[in-house]
Amino acid sequence: MSKKFSPVGCVFKLAVGILFVGLLMGLSLYATSRFLPVSWQLPWVIGIVGCAALVLGVELATVILSPGNSTPFGILGLKAKDLDLPVLKSRGLLASTHHRARRAFEVSEWGDEGPGYFIELGDGHVLFLQGQYLYDYGPIEDEEEPESSQERQFPCTEFILHHHKKYRTLLVIECKGTALEPECLVPPFSNENRKEGLVPDDEDIITDRSYDEIKERLQREG
């Protein structure tokens, strides 16, 4: 399955992002003219404040609007999987959680949230992951560039979630086991699911419901 693209979602996020960045820059420039002494209100000072507000605004908008597909390093053009994990580990900045999985099923994407997976862990608990970052680990079929195609890597029977301790960001999923083909594809979460608080957050571990209970309910409601 190739990566899905949502034009409406992208246009909406772009519009909100531009509005957010513009508002932040306006507030910054207003604060500069309102609170700084007149002697400090020089063109180069205003320029620095404006540039800082632009960078901060773009980064915050990226993190807020696309949490599953961004990191605090996004404005620098760095991707999570390109970070040097051994270096982070040597500096005490890497937190790693090892999981073993039995089976998994997929939740259809709504809008541009990215795919979601309910994964039954070895201890019987259920891990939920959702975000556009999961496209990097799914099957990719690219007829125009066959070298970009790949087989499914995740979900898999054994994997490690690596996080940046300082930013609490999921950097990469290290797939160590055999790939697990999702048992089924259930419909997107309904509004009723959301109102009832049945939609987990990314990386939530569910302990009060079994894997089969979750799957049967979502299949039944679909």
C-alpha cells in the first residue's frame, strides 16, 4: 500500500500554519515596539525578533499540526531515522523500550492522521500506534521508482521504540522480528468512539480491554 495523500487536509493545515505563524510574528513585533526602549527599536533588532518568531512559529506549527510525523528537529531538515542513535545513547539521551508482539490489526486512516495499529503484546496488553511516521515501515509499491518499493517491516514480532529523552519524541522503530501482516482493516474511529473516550493516543498501552474485545467492537461498529 502506497502512502496516501489528503489534499484537503494539507490545505487546511497549511492555512492554519500560516495563520499561526503570522499571529506569532505579529505578537512578537508588537511586544518589541511596546516593551523595548525606543533606543533598542532598531531595524536589526526588529529583524532578529521577526526571524526568531518565524522560525519558532514554523517549528511549533509543524509539531502541533503533524505530531506523528515531526520532531523538534524538523526545522533543521533532520529526519528522526537519520539521527545517530549510538551518539544519543552515549550522551544519555536515548530511552528505548523493547516489545514482543503476537498479532496486530489496522485502523483505517481518517483525514491525514496516518495508519493506526492495535498490537497485542507478549504480556497480553495492547499497544496502540498511529501516525504518518508508520508509512515508513509499511509496504510501499512504487511503479515509477521500483527501487523505492519495500516489503512490510512493521508491525513485527519484536521491535524497539527509541525516544529522545529531552524532547520525548519517538525517533525510530527498530524492527527486529518477523513482519506481522495485520489480521484485518477496521473502519476509522467514529465520533461516538471519540466522545466515549475509546480512541487511544499514540503509544498508549491498553490494559483494561483485551485485543479481541477491541477488535470485535471496532468491527461491529463498522
